[in-house]
Amino acid sequence: MLTKSKKSDAFIELEDRYGAHNYHPLPVVLSRGEGVFVWDVEGRKYYDFLSAYSAVNQGHCHPRIVQAVKDQAEMLTLTSRAFYSDKLGAYEEYLSNYFGFEKVLPMNTGAEGVETAIKICRKWGYEKKGIANGDALILVCGENFHGRTTTIISFSSDPDAKGHFGPYTPGFISIKYNDLDALEQVLLEKGKQVAGFLVEPIQGEAGVNVPDSDFLQGAAALCSEHQVLFIADEIQTGIARTGSLLAVCGDCTCQGNCEQQKTYVRPDILILGKALSGGAYPVSAVLADNYIMDVIHPGQHGSTFGGNPMACHIAQTALEVVRDEKLAQNARKLGIRFRERMQVLVNKSDLVNKVRGKGLLNAVLINDTPESSTAWDICVALSKNGLLAKPTHGNIIRFAPPLVMTDEQLEDCCDIIESTILHFKKA
């Protein structure tokens, strides 16, 4: 455990006493953030290497985003969709052009975005593909993470996320991730009933599982062949995190109009969240073209806060920051350097098996069982040395700093990680 002050102990005890125990945080109590740094209540400074699960790609408290919050908060925060606002249409136009889709359905959280995509997909399956009512299937991948609502956990393979929350929502078939043969087999057997294939271009929560270079293209081609909607959940991987605007964009960093890129896979439905607001406000969105989105009519889906003026103004500003500061390009460059440095560490230490990732979404695999505390203990040691990261799936440490990080800061962080692991001793 970290050496904590009475102040830290008090805050931790408050959460423990009055909050549901649905998270297991590192024992660090944060009170301030700026750029790539956060400070705890004692004033200790840390590099943030989690970025709120990639919600703060633009860095903590980016001044342009903070100013957008202030400006809009003084004008109008919420109207509900009972009325038009002067922000929503302009935001929808901006988002559509930015990502190259014809329509936007604005929501608030990532899980809401996934639920929205599921509803749109099913309705499209019944009304456009002609699937018998109630028979639509959606394909997903094992080890997925799309949120924690009842429907989403119904197709989760994580026993902690799923256990004792049933009965579960039917209509989903899980296949192995990164397995085109498995996808093709299900489509050949049940393709007439399948409305969509929901997939993370890189599985973040599962430990930054990066698929083969032909997986997304092959999956999209199979979906097209069988009249199935290809749904990309880019809530964590999108908005420059992997070194391109979207993970499905391959090596392209432009906004929209990516069809000429050989590696570009254009999803039929795109789900965004997290960094869409730079971490300043809950904002998510589902994008699709008219032939899909037009199945939704008034009264069939909505949200009191979805598309509110605050969200619209903040999200547009957050996307402008990504474009103006070339964060995708920076993530790509720094990601290559990070994996080079971590590979050196793999070669030096028996404690680290492998490094994998893309852009600034990376992970190292710790040479111990998922049931061990080794990865957790390493993260505690890292925090003592001024860097915050968190394990996932027991023996994997995910590293995802804000994309505003500089070359010098990255090298400093790599030094911290290397020194910590080389001097680490198992309990």
C-alpha cells in the first residue's frame, strides 16, 4: 500500500463507507489535473498513464475545453429535445463532416451509445433487411467490453460483469475475436437472421488485443456480403488514441473522406464517447448514413440530456483541439517510441513477457498468473515513483497517457516504468 496521510485516509474512508464498492481504485486521492499530470491531495505530482480510460486524450483541463464549458454554462445548459437549440444542428453538421457520415444521434455515455446502436441495428434488420420480428441476431466477440447495462452484459464473457445479473437479454451470438473463419461460419449458418456485427477495433479492457491487419477489412467484407451492419465501437479507440482519427482508419489521420485509404474500413454504424468531450462532460454519439438512421422516428428513442447545448459546444471544441494540435500524429509517433522502449524492457526483464498496442493505447503482459497480485503491486510501485497506471485482466498493465504528451515526457515515463520493473521484487 502507498504511504497515505490522514487527509488521503479520510477521503478513502468516506468512499468506502458511503459509496457502493463497485470499483477497486489504487490508493491515490487526486484533486487536480493539468495536461499529462495529476496531483493528489498532498500535492504529489504524477504522470497519468490511464487518461480516464482514454476520456482525456486532449489532456486534463485543456484550457480551450474549459473555456467552452464556462462560456456555454453562462448561456444555456439544457433544453431537452422538446425544443431546438442553436448548438445542436451546428454540432451535428460538424460531427457528420468530421467523421464522414450523414446522420448523428447524440447521447451521453458510452453504454448509451452502444444501446442506441443495438436498437438502430435491430430496427434496421426488421424494416430494411426483412428479418422476422423478434428474430434479429447481433454478433459480438468474446472478451468484449461495451459497457455494463443489462443488455450489454448479456453478451459479456467476463464472469464479474455478468454473474448474478440475469435473466439476460437474448439475441446475441459471441464468436472468437480476430477470427474471420468463425465469423464467416456463423454468417453462412444464420446470416439471414443477423442484423449486425458489433466489434471493438482493438479490445482495450481485455488487455489491448490488437487484431491481425486483415481482420477488420475481412469482417467488413463479410458483413457487406451477407447484408449485415458492421458496427464499430470506437468509444475507447477513437478520436486519435491509436494514432489515427479512428482505429478503423489504419494509418490515416484525416477527418472523414478516408475511402481512398487502403487500410480504411468504413463502419455502417460508428459509436463514439469518452474523448468526444475531452473528459469535461459525458458525451457520446452514434453515426450512420440516412438509409440506416432513418429507421428511427420521433418517440422511439431519446434522452433528456442527449444533444444538450453544453455537450454540443464542449464536444465540438474537443474535436477542434484534436485536429488543431495534431494529436493523432503525436499518438502515432510516441506510440512507436513507447513500444520500442518497452521491448527493450522485455528483453531485459523476466517480469515482462510482451508489449502490444497501437498509437498510445498499449499494454505490457506481466509474467505471472491473472490471479496473482503482481501487476497490481507493480502499479502501486509505479505510483510511488510518480506514474499512475492500472491492471486489467489480472496480469496486464494498460498504458494510455494523454495524447498531448511530449517526447521528453514520454522518455521520462519510460525511464520510470523501466526502473520500477527492474527493481521490483515480488511480495
